[in-house]
Amino acid sequence: AQSVSQHNHHVILSEAASLELGCNYSYGGTVNLFWYVQYPGQHLQLLLKYFSGDPLVKGIKGFEAEFIKSKFSFNLRKPSVQWSDTAEYFCAVNAALYGQNFVFGPGTRLSVLP
Amino acid sequence: EPEVTQTPSHQVTQMGQEVILRCVPISNHLYFYWYRQILGQKVEFLVSFYNNEISEKSEIFDDQFSVERPDGSNFTLKIRSTKLEDSAMYFCASSENKEDEQFFGPGTRLTVL
């Protein structure tokens, strides 16, 4: 069965600090990879996704993620965080050939201090 | 921009009662999903629905759960006899293709007393 792990439960940063959130998945086949963000009191929104091609994908709000197939990883990065990035971040995977449901990681709460 | 909507935003019910959570997926989407998130825990897949039938379901989705697309726009999740442990945030999602990005609704917070 697929599983997704996220390295950190809670990350606390000061504004302008760089961010990297780890995500690893366990699935032997071809996968589609996603990062979703959940701002306080809001619903899940897509930050970025990877299906194929360039393993470095850019998303909204200055976020990017790198797919490293050999490490089964899809880490999320942002060079300089803002207070408004305070949110819960979820990595998600679905099997490319079979779809359909996402397997979500447990989430990482990011708190950015002003 | 089209979005997934869910009603109600918060539902409080007594244990043993039936609840129906409603969702309106994005109109040209063909795949529909329900997920739940128990407070403080991760988002868990419940069921996916395509072409008017369940295409996949998780172990959580037992006989007390059912889904329906009663008309061309709504997608409902029914819990027949709610239990305390059903208290969670329930998210509906839809996608155009089975592999593609899923668009999530704002969720319904279900509280079972």
C-alpha cells in the first residue's frame, strides 16, 4: 500500500528564513505528486504538482518542489517565507496508472513568526 | 474561478442519527471524492465515485456510509447511524481526470454528540 511521510510535524521560522519541508512516499510505480496547503480556517488548496518532465516544479506564491525519484522524495521549498505562509502543508501522492484517490501525508504545520 | 462547494459548514448531530453531507463539484468534473480529517490527524480517503458508481473505497468506508449523485450537480455522503468517532471534517473533492489535481471544497465539520 502507498504511504506518505512528512519529516516534520511542526516547523517554526522567522520571516525571511528559508523553508524546506520533507516528503517521502513508498510506492514502486509511477506516481503523481502534489503539495497542498491549508490556511487556518480554509480548505485545501493546490500549491504545485508533478506528473512528469522537469523534476523541479514551481508553484504558486514562490514555492517549488523537487522530485528525486531515487530517494522517493518530493520536498517543498521556499527561499524566503512570510508570515502569511503560516499554514498546514500536506504532501499527497496518487498512482499515475491507477489514479484515483490521494494518499496524504500527515501534514506539517508551519508557523512563521513576524 | 469555479470551486467545489459544501453544505452545511457545520453539522451537529446525536449519536445514532443519520446525516447527509452535500457537495456540489465543479461542473465539468467527472471524478468525485470524499475525504475526512479527524481533528489533529491527517486527511484520509473515504471513497471515489465515477460514472455513477463507487470506483474505490477505503476500509473506513463501511456499510454505514453511502454516496449518491442524486442529480446532475450534487454529490452526497450519507452516514446512516453516526458514532462519536465519526466526528471530523469531511472534505469533498472533484477532478476532471482520475490522475489530475483534485479541487477540494471548504469542508463540513461534523460533530457527533
